[in-house]
Amino acid sequence: MKNPDVYAALLEEIDIAADEGRLRFPVSYAEASKLPLLCACIKEALRVHPGVQLTIPRISPPEGLELCGTFVPSGYTVGVNAAVVHFDKSVFGPDADQFRPSRWLENKEKATNMDRYMLHFGAGTRTCIGKNISIAEIHKLVPEVLRKFKFEMWNKDAQWKTNNLWFCKQTDIKVKVVKRDIC
């Protein structure tokens, strides 16, 4: 909605896939996961707005650890914040502060590297147990809703606000929802 060109291209990808029979309704995860722009938009949305934006703490091991050139002694609490990592310009590019789904489509090797830094569901032993079902639900829901409804920001100049209390929630997002005429 805030990026009209991306939004229009995503609707076009969904509509073409549906018209060609590659996207049935209800949408399956297998079908949705073959739409490159849809997948890029989902990854980019999860990068820019990871649900959990507080540090998931860990205790340094008995032998301590080296972290970014600094020794951390045994027993110290350390952690990584997804909302910080996801904006790392050395990983996501100089425009890491911008919503730009095409970054996931430009270079497969770079996209694979960026995936390694995605912490929107935690990582390692702290990965959310609902990650796979959530990813499937997102891939199924987004094209289904966008196929049937058009969304516009009520006020195109409005800035989204977020409230972070473990889960980060966007607030004050007012949109117009209009039923789409689809054949």
C-alpha cells in the first residue's frame, strides 16, 4: 500500500497466476510459494517488521565466547535483536532501511546469504515452533485476500507506528478495503 508499484506488480502476478490456473482458490502453499514476487514481498515484510523485536537472551558458555572481536566471559547474558539485524546494511544493502522486495530477486547467492540473517521467528534452539505453519498461512492468506480485495491507505502520508511489548504491533494503520471485480 505504501509502495504502489510493488503493490500493482504483486496484484498482477497473483491475477496472472490465477488466470493461468497456477493459483487455485483456496490457494495452496505449494502454488503460492512458486510466485517469486509474493515470496519476496513476504520475506521483505518479515524483515522490516519482525514480530518479535526484543532480544532472545542466551548465556555465554563456560569457556566464554568471542563476539565481534570482544571476549565475553562465561555466564554473561547476550542476545541478538531481529529488528536490528534485519537492518544491517552489510547484509541487506545500503537501502536496508527501505521496504524493497526486489532485493530478494536480484541475486540468488545474495538472497541465500540474507536468509541466513533472518531472525523473524528466532533461530537455532530458539526458533518458534509455529514457524512453518505461520509461513504456510501467510503464503496462503495473502494471495487469497489480495485476489478479492483492494487495499489503500486512508491517509497516504500517514506514518505507521509500532508498539513493542515482546511482539511488535503496528498501530494507527487505517485502510480502505474495496471488493475487487475479478472474472
